[in-house]
Amino acid sequence: MRARGSARRTGRIVALAAAAVAVALALAGCAASPGAEPEASESGELSGSLSVYAAASLRTAFDRISAEFEAENPGVDILPLVYDGSSTLARQIVEGAPADVFASADEKNMETVEDAGLLAGSAELFAGNTLVIVVPAGNPGRVTSLEDLADADLSIVLCAPEVPCGAASATLLSNAGVVARPVSVEQNVTAVLTKVAAGEADAGLVYRTDVVGREDVAAIVPDGAEDVVNRYPIAALAGAADPDAAAAFVAFVLGARGQAILADLQFADRGFGSP
């Protein structure tokens, strides 16, 4: 009797094992079906590629952030980051550019992408920034304040009004009662910095973090700078090729390590501040 009972138990175990194998094979078949993409590799690590579009003022910070993110997630390949004025990037994304993550230098341009229904979720604020007056090394124009930017004998270059740094510049100058007549307006803050550094302008307005580590320019913190703060939002996009990788990158920027990198880019004892 015990032998027959043992045989029945053995048969039951074999049957259960066969059923488990069948279920596993069925699940594997689903995972391998056309169009299905795994959320992570077999080891549980993130995998796939990632395309990040970020405001020009984020270049130094996001170059470091992307390098550290890739080091922590070797299965993710971050494509060369696309940096430009936020209004340009927002327009490109709305027109179909293959971006997975968008980091804007202001909320207005993020709203443009959100209104087009292209965000995977809510945008999150991750940093704040303020403006400084930037001059070529040696300050040949002897610029010391915002009021000097109204001097017709000086060549001034600013960001275009539709660009976040341009909108902030207009507010800062208006608050100070200063009317500046720029010799050119640029589509991103990097272009302003480049012209001033090359001596093509006596002064310009850029973000505080743009001058960190630069020896070819000098910067002056103008009165009222702390009253005009640009807030930076970031979001994963609905059409991301690898949604988990996109979400993880956003989380990294919002997390302790990403925030430490942003705060480390300091000029006058301050880097990217809290939004």
C-alpha cells in the first residue's frame, strides 16, 4: 500500500512539474512575440538606448550625469545628448524628433510638449538658475552693473526673447529699469557665451552655472539676480524607445547623485539651486 501511495505521489509531482514547464514555455513564447520588448535584461538590469534633449545651460551637468548613469547601468546606451535652446528643442520634439527625455530651462517650453500630449507622465522640477553679466577676460568694456548694458558705446549680446535665458534677461533688465540694445540675439545661452568669450561683444547675460571653470570670461552678479529664477523641469516622453530607461534617467536626475552634480557647479558659492 505504501508503495502504491508513493507511486501516486511521484506521478503527481511529475505532472505538476510538467505543468510548470508548460506555463514557463507559454510565458517565454509571449515574451518573444513580435513587438514585445523586455523591461530589463535577464539579470534585472536596465537595457536599451536613450536619447536625451536638454537645455544648452545643462551641458556640463548633464554630460557628467549621463556618464555616471551609464556607469551604473552598463546595459543602457545613452546617445549623444542634444543641447540647444529649450524653445528649439520643444519645437523639434513636437515635430517628431526621436527624444526619450526632455529637460527644459523653463516651464513654458515643457508645457508646449505637454500640450501636444507627448509626456509619459508629469514633468518634475529639478533645478533653478539665475543670471550673471558675462564679460571677456580682462573686462575691456569696464562693465560693472546692469546699468552699463544701456551704454550705446558697448556691444551687448543677449538670448532671443523666446528662449528661457532671453525671457529671464528681459525681466532682469526691466526690473532694473535698463534698456539694452543688443547687437545680436542668440537662440541659446551657449551662443551668447561663445561670442563674449571670443571678444565679439563687451558683455552679455548668461546663467550663473555657464561661467563655472571658464578662464576666457569673467562674471559679475548683478543686483536683483536672485529675484529672477528660471525653474528647470524634466520628463520622460510618451514615445520613448525604452520607457524604463527613460524613467530611470529622470529618477537619477531627481535623486541624490544627480542633485549633487548639479549643486557642484558653483559660481559665487552657488550652483544650480533648488527649483
